[in-house]
Amino acid sequence: FSVTLGNDTTICDGQSFQLQVSFPNSEYLWQDGTTNPTYDVSDPGDYFVTIFNVCDTVLSDTLSVEVDPCSCNMYVPNAFSPNVDGKNEIFRPLTDFSSCVVFDYEMRIFTRWGQEIFFSDNVAEGWDGTFNDEYLTDTVYFYEIVYKVRNQGDTRIKQDRLTGNLFMIR
């Protein structure tokens, strides 16, 4: 027999989830002394349970939980159309810059063969679909965005790496 609380996880501020264990004829002891088979988690920390059963078997597991300032997420489109019609001309991530501070930002665009064709360390600067001042062909490109972000007035920092495919449509 074994017990698992799952993988270490991150939740957003204000969210919660429930840990649950169930073994027949057993008693449960959580890190704070509670003895229910379920435990509600809403704060950061290490959560662990020890299970005792009638056969003198002792099982335990620990789960670490972090709380993330999730209001400062970056949203990345999967397509853009740099065709000079004034709509959706530049590829760049979006976030709520009025409440979020972005720093240590880097965005790279690659061809499907891995050639880097764009780099920026300025979150306000996007890619216009060119390389060496030439417009590239409609195809799939790959992006990588590495950044740190925090809410205005908050000291907690979220670090993230976003990757994905990007479709350029003219």
C-alpha cells in the first residue's frame, strides 16, 4: 500500500482545493493535527498526512503548495496577420499592465528549423513578421517567452516560461 497526495502544485490567490485520502480501517493525522480523510488547502505551505491502520502500517506523503499572483498572467495569441490592414499586425503577449509589473522579459521567435529570427527584451515591443527587413512567408513559427511578473504593491514574484506555435497569416 502507498499514499500519494499528488505532485507539488501552485494555486492562484483566493483559490482552494481538497486533498483526500481513503484507506479502510485507518486513522489520519494531518500536519495541523486534524484527523479527517479530507483536507482543504488555500494557503502556501507543506501539507502532509500520516495514515495509521489496524495492521500497524504507517503511510505518509507530503505536498508543497505555492500561491501565485495569478492576476498577472500573460496571454499569448496563436496567430497574427501582418498584412498592413491595421488589425493584428504585431505578435506580442498581453497582460494587465495597469496592475502588473513585468521584468526580466525575453521573447524569441524561431523558424520551424530552430533559427532565431527575432529577439526582444522589451515587453512592449512585438514581432512584425520580418527578418532582416524582409517579410517572411505564411507558415508556423515557434515562440519562447521567459519573464518575471508581480502584482503592483506585492513582493511575490511569478517566474514563467511560455512556449508554443505561432501562425502568421497574411
